[in-house]
Amino acid sequence: MKHFAGVCVFVVWLLGGCGVLPAPSTLTGFGDDDATGDDDDDTTGDDDDTTGDDDDTTGDDDDTTGDDDDTTGDDDDTTGDDDDATGEFLCADATPIDCAVEFALEGQTLPDPSEPSLVDDWSVGCGGPSAGNSWPGPEAVFVFEAVDNGDVTFHLTGLTADLDIYVKDAAPGGDCDLTSTCVGTSENAADNDESVTFTAVAGTTYYAFVDGANSATSSFDLLLDCSVDVDGDGDGVDAGQDSDDNDQFVCSDVDGDSCDDCVGGSYDPSADGPDADGDGQCDASDPLVVCTGDFAVDATDTTADLTALAGCQEVTGDLDVTGTTLTDLAGLSSIITVGGRLFIWNNAALTQVDGLADLTSVVGNLILDNNDALTQIDGLADLTSVGGGLTIWGHENLTQIDGLVALTSVGADMVIGNNDVLAQIGGLSALTSVGGAVTITGNPVLCQAANAPPVSLWTVGAGTTVNNNDANCP
């Protein structure tokens, strides 16, 4: 009995008493815990880890933190959190979105909110989240690599619920996670459109995360606008919208008033030219003030003559300014076109014609004759065409005619003669067409030194006569 008593004591220690033992056939194996066939903590070579926790039915090995692996066989990380059923998210799974100029992904839809969220809050590092919001639901992730330096914009539209967008650059190693640098975010309320603009760096990878606020789901359109514009001339208008990106004074005419919006050197449609009537449109777009008939300004009543022409932009007939004591033609400053001839003759005190600065065309003849005090005609710098003939004759002090620099065509004969000190006529360099003959005569200092006329003048007309000038003239 001593032997059996010892057995009873052993059984009591294991089973808590000395009773009837189960039949041997009901035990799956002496020393074995369960029916799965795993190995107990004994001396026979178990494969449990050093923490003493028990492996599950999949046979995968738990890590040293003691957390339990799921049924898919993936390994939990060292933080003790449980991976979802799809496996840990990789940036390689993001949807590529390319940018040539504009590239759109339309009709994208976030998954059902019952699907697991890869990351609860992509707003980390972006200054968020907004008060009262969280992002426990699924997200849609997009990736692109910038091909140029410059601003790019994500537009999130077509929403039926509150979706937000966050953009981050790639984390060290090229991956995307919460350590990535936030480059832009948009968290507008409800189903309002979202837009994120930031300056991309060529060669850098960026990730865009579209996530539903408070588990919201919605279809959406995602547009990536990667158009890179450079303002080449510094007028404030990007090259893609600038009609001439090499000229800061030329860019556009958004208000359609025929005056360039960059006339002042920078974009400003409200200051694109004189606006005498204050109608918000530059004067060039306003209907011309037409004065019908022939007009003369002479010594009889010069003031009354100029009053009759005040504000006239178009004179339909002839305009003669003869025998006056005027020193300038300021009273004619509104005139843009003359439908007949323009005859400026025998005005002894006239030193300049700056009052004609807006004149662009003369349909008939243009004659400047015997204005002895006249030294230059720079006031004609906007004149582009003379429909009749051009005559510059008999001036004692006229030294140059650079004011004709914009003149491209003369419809009949052109005569330049008897101008005592006229030294050069390079101002005619733009002239390409003369409908009649060219005569250059009696200008005694013309062609001295390097003041020869443009070579083109000798062939531009129907025939050229050059005589009685300095001996250096061809």
C-alpha cells in the first residue's frame, strides 16, 4: 500500500484529490494539453518561444512582444499593434498618376467604410486634423513623380460627402508614412471641392491621400494639373498665357479694349492706356470722334480754329496749318487720322510737332514746308502710313527726321529737299514701300561723315534721284 499511496498523493497533487481516474482511452496523450498536437513545455524538445506563450493553429511564430499573429500568417511588427486582414500597406500599391500637362482620374470611389483603414490619420504633420474630425475609414492613395520644378495642383471634385486630401513627399528610402513631409492639405467642410497647390521639385516622389472625414465615403474626380509656366519677361503673366513672353510690355487684352494689359510693363488691365472719358476702356477702343470736312488753322483767328478741332480724332478732309505764330501743335493732340492732306507750311515760330503724337495715318499728302524754326519732327513717331506723297522741304534748322521711324509706306512720290542742315535721314529705315519716285536733293550736309541714307532708300521707290547733296552721297 505504500506504493499505491504514493501514486495517490501524486494524482491528488495534479487533480486536486484522490478520486477515480478517467479511463486511459479518454486521454489523448499523457502530458499533452489539447487535440492540436502541439508540444507542451517539457523536456522533449518543444518549439514554444522563450516567453512561454502558445502558438496558434497556423503554426506561425509569435514575436518577442507577446502579441498574437492573425490568420493570414503575416508577422506583427515590434509595436504590438495588430495588422489588418489585407497585410501592411505598401507605397507600391498606390495608384500612379502622371502629369504631362493635365491628367485626370475620374469617378474614383473610396471603399466601404467597413474596410480597414491603412492609417487612421494622414493629417499628421499637416497641421490637422480639423476640430471634430477623424479619419478612421479607408483612404485612396496616389503617387506621382514631378518631372519639372514648379507649382502643381491637385483638384478633388465631384464629391457627395466630406472627403479631404493630404499631399506628402516620399519618406527617407522612398516610402510613404507618417514621417513624410507634408507639402499641402485641404479640409473643406461637407462635399465642397478640395484643392492643394504646392511647389514640386523635379525628380521628387509625392503621395496624395484622399480620406473621408469621420468615415465618409464618396465618388470623386481627381485632377492633377502639372502645367509649369515661367514668366520669361517678368510682366506678371505666365508664358502659357502671355502673347509675347519676351516683351514685358505685351501680354494680353482681357478686357477687349484693344489696349495691351501690360502696356505699363506689368499686368494691369485697369491701367492699359489713357481713358479720357473714364468709361473703363482705353481711348483706343472708344469710337473715334469724327470731325467732318476740311479744316484750316491760320493767323486770322488761330484760337478759334484750334477750338473747332478740340477733341477731334478723325478729320475726314484736309487739315492745313499755315502762316501761324504757333510754337507747337498741342491743340491738335487728339488727332489720330486725317482723311485728306496734312499741310504744315510757313509757320516761322514752330519748333516741334509733338502735338501730333497720336497721329497714325494720313490718307492724302503729308507736306512739311518752310517751317524755319523746326529742328526735329519726333512728334510723328506713331505715323505708319501716308496714302499720298511725302514732302519735307525748305527748312533752315531741321537736322534729322527720326520722328518717321514707324513709317512703312508712302503711296506716291517722296521728296526730301532744300533742308540746309539736314545731316541724316536714318529715321526712314522702316520704309518699305513708295508708290512713286524718290527724290533727295539740295541737302548740303546730308551724307557727311557716317550720315549716309539707308541703302534701302535707293531701291524702295519707282525710281530714285539723288543730287545736290554732300559729295559723299551715293
